[in-house]
Amino acid sequence: MDKQQPEDQTQPPATDTAELLRVRREKMNQMRERGIEPFGGKFDISHGLAALRAGYADETKVRVAGRVSARRDMGKSIFFDISDIEGRFQCFLNAQNAGDESFGTFKELVDIGDWVGVDGETFTTKVGEPSIKVTELTVLSKSMRPMPGKWHGVVDPEIKYRQRYLDLISNERSREIFVMRSRMIAEMRRYMADRGFLEVETPMMQSVAGGAAARPFETHHNALDMKLYLRIAPELYLKRLLVGGFTKIFELNRNFRNEGISRRHNPEFTMMEAYWAFADFELMADMVEDMVCMLAEKFCGGLKIEHKDAEGNVTRTINLSRPWARRPYRELIDEVAPGWFDQSAEEHRSRCQELGVEISADMEDYEVTQQVFEKLIEEKTFDPLYVTHVPKELVPLARQNRGDDSIVDVYELVINGQEISPGYTELNDPDVQRTRLMEQAGEEIQNIDEDFLLALEHGMPPAGGIGIGIDRLIMMLTGAESIRDVVLFPQLKAR
């Protein structure tokens, strides 16, 4: 905005919301009385606002549109900003250029928050601000409610997450995160396609909830009179495609898990899963490392990602410089709890009390060990770490290690104190797979996906597979501290 004069407030000083609503509705009625439709239609534009700024040149005829986000009335002329999710642009309006009708309409009836279309010519103000000299103004949509305050934006989490549109209107950082998220996902698709992977789609409603150990959401198909589950993972269907002859596939998918909600968990989340025939978990780890570093360099300006608090102070810096560390699960446990694997299950429980790790009475011994890993290693690891060769009980769909059948050939990539990506050398022996699934299911053997096992009996090639938690990856790359800050519409409790 032209800074020669102080800005007006973006909202009138009135404090009575009902009065503000009444005033805006009256302006809408006055528009109609003047023959102006307050909720317009098609408006052909010549430039997006961000593209206009990026390729700016003086004396260019333009036709643009956006929401009025600021204005400064100087009597016989008005400076105002229009904006959208990607940027803003300053406009200059007076009666000499736009005519008395357009000038009067804007001055008397257009408010902060209204959408307008602008025809005009670009010029640069005395203070160097690219601007548009308006020759014609078109009202596109009247905002019936006042916008959030310009300087503080939306700070109430209840409003921020329930009314995301207000957050996007007023908070520049939120806009940046969600634009970046979209562009990162597009770049991940390009990365995979460039390496010969085909994008596929698998069912989101499944008769057996498989591919992960998680509680599913249940639904009912009326026409078929059968229970179905929202998928907890696409893995078993993607492996069916390997059986069918696909050799490089991926899916960007929505998964649903009927479990807790926290700053790291949303019951509906986005993942990328990929399978590469004839590869193994180490090749998959190489690919994930390369992809994440590519995203960081393209969108974050380098391999060092700063995380900041609300005041803008750097709280930690994540270093993605390659090569990333790779260390066995047991070695890491022995560092925080020396001699752990020489002790009994009862000793493990006593040890957890000494280590300050909470466990429950119904946990199996491998789950107790995993709790130690999560609390004392995972949550305290911020730079990338591939944790390899975990106990087979944790990953029933991965191939057992040839030298030690108590562990499986997998990695768990930990960054920013949480798992970002698991990767496996996939188990393709149908008999071993049946045994492993039955051990996992326990008494609920009826939940085993027999059709998947049937597919394996037709022969699945050896393969490597990965999952990448998109929401957590975006949190790490953008510095967001809550998954709610990277999911446009997070799940919330009822009001």
C-alpha cells in the first residue's frame, strides 16, 4: 500500500455486531436500489494477483479480482488492497479515471471483505508500490459479516480450526502453509512419476480392515446389507496390484483410524504409500531421503529447518543434511537401557518405572520395549534417523531378516520427534504371512483378509514398500507444532 499516508483501520470502531450486520445489509439493499447486483457472476481475469506481482510491468492493461482487504480514503481518491490466498495488490480509485458511479459505489457501499473485480492499468506509486489505476469496478460479492481484525488475525483456536476460512483471510502464515502443502504434494507426485511410478487408486471402504494395527471406523452398506470399514491403510490392495503385474506404484490416500486426537494425530489423515518390485527397504530409504531433501531445498530454502515459538524465537533447528543416520532398533534401546535384551519381561516392567516410562498391565513384552523406544528415543530425536530391524511382532507384513528371524527388514524414519515414514522389505511368502497375521489377530482370526492371502498364493514379486505421513512431513518442513495447523479442516469435539 502507498505509505505516504497512514492506513485506515480495516474495521469501523463499532462494537455491536448486530449493528455492523444491519449496516452491511442496508448497503446491500442500496446496491440493488442503484441497479448493482451485490452477488455477481462470471468475471474474466487477465492475471492472478501473485502472477501480476511476479511479472509486474508498468502501463499494462489488467483485469483482476480479489477480496478488499484494506482501504485508505483520501477524500477524492481511495487506495485499497485486493487479495486472495496467494497474494495482494494495491489499487487506486478516483472519479476522474473510474467515473462518478464506480467511485461513489466503492466509497459508500463497499466494505472490507467484499469481493470486487477491477479493470485498469498498472503504475508505480511515488514510494515504489506496484499498483493498478482503476478504470472500472465490479462488485462480485457482498460480505455480510465483518472480517477478523487485520493486525491480530484469528488467535482463538476454536475459531481458527472451526472457521478455517477466517484464519486464511487474516493469517498470512496459515495461507503460506496451505499453499506450500498443496505445492509439495504436487511435487511429490512429479517426483514419483519421473521415476516411473504409476499413481493408482484403491478402495476406501473395505470388507476387512487391514494393512495396519488400528481401530477402524465402521459403516453399513444398505444395498448389500454388509458391514464395511473405512480403510486404515491401502497396503493390502496395493500388494494385490503387485501380484497383478504392476512393478512401480503409489497412492496418495486418505486413511481413517478411530483412535485418539492430539497435536500429532487426526482420525482422518493423508499418506503416500509406494511399492517397488524387486527393491528392498534400503532402496526405499534412499528414495525417501532424496525426496524429502528435494522438498526442503525447493520449498524451505535449504536443509536446515527452523522451528519457532509464537514470539518468533527459534526453538530448534532440524538438520536434514545427508547422509541420514541408520541404526538398529536394539542398539538404540541398549543405549538408553543397557542390558535390556538380557532381562526378563518382569524385569522390563520394573525397569520402566526406573526410566519414567508409563506402561499398562495388558501390554505384551514387545509393546513394553516399544514404549521405551517411543518415549526415550523417538520423542527426543529431531534430526533424521532411520531405525532399522525392529521386532517382527511390530510389523507383521514385513519380511523376516535372513540372519535373525526375530527381527524384520524395515526402517522407521524418525524426524522432529515422531515417525515420518515406515519402509519394509515386503513379506511375499503366503504361508509365513498367514502365520504372522494369525499371531497378530489372536482370537479375532475372522478379521484376516483371506482374499489378500489368496492373492499372495498367486505369487507376489519381492518388493520394497514405504508409507509417508504427509501431515507430519508438512509439520516438520513448515515448523508447525500441531497437526491441526497443516490440516485444513481438522476433526474437533462438538461445540
